[in-house]
Amino acid sequence: MKKLITCFLILFGLSGCKMDFVGDLYISDLISVARSGEEIYSPMEMSFQVSSCNEDLTSINNKIGSYFKDYKVIGCGTKDDFMSYISAKISVPITNDLKNFNSQNKDLIGFWSKFSEDGKFTDVYLIVNRKKLDNLNDYVE
């Protein structure tokens, strides 16, 4: 129950920021990571809401860039909801070592790929680094 509440609070906290992530996860990569234990990075595109594209966004880009590997701004523009968004390319880790992901404290989000208990399936989870999330929440507040 405690884990369910924590997951809900994390998702609720992220929903206020209006962040979108788009990318492809390949089944062959997920199986390979689960089998070999090596960590790989998958390219993704993210966008997040800002107050205006006309203001100096250097500070926010530097801060957000510290949460994602290979953070590179694509641009800033208005979407269908008439709000301003920064779009950026990032790399997101796929790992089978959850403890290592959390202890390295490098990335805000990642994917945890592991074999199911019976070994017949590959389970994939979205993982969030709690220390990074708390740090980002402090910055946003």
C-alpha cells in the first residue's frame, strides 16, 4: 500500500509540470539488457512547459539538462493548448540493476528491464530516481 501511495504522489507531482516524453523501446534491447546486465541508453524527445519562449531560458535549460544524459534543446514554441514548451532530445537508460540506477544518481527517469520470476517473460518498468525528483521539486517550488 505504501508503494502504491508513493507511486501516486510521484505521478501527481509530475503531472503539474506538463512534461511529455516520446521515444521507441525495442523489444530486442529490453531482452538484451535483461539477459546481459549491461546498461544502454535509448534516445527520446521530451517537452516541458515554460512561462514564455521570449524569456531567458538558459538557467532552466542548465537545470533540466543536469537530470538527463545528452540533453540538447531542439527549440521552444507554442502547442495546441496555447502554452509555451521547450522541446529537447535526451537519452534515457535501460538497466536491469535497479540498485545501481538509484545509487549512481545520474538520471531522473529510466527503464528497468528484468526477466519475470519464471524466466518466461521480460518485465519492463518505468523507474524514477527519488533523489533527483526531490531535487527537481525543490527547484520548481
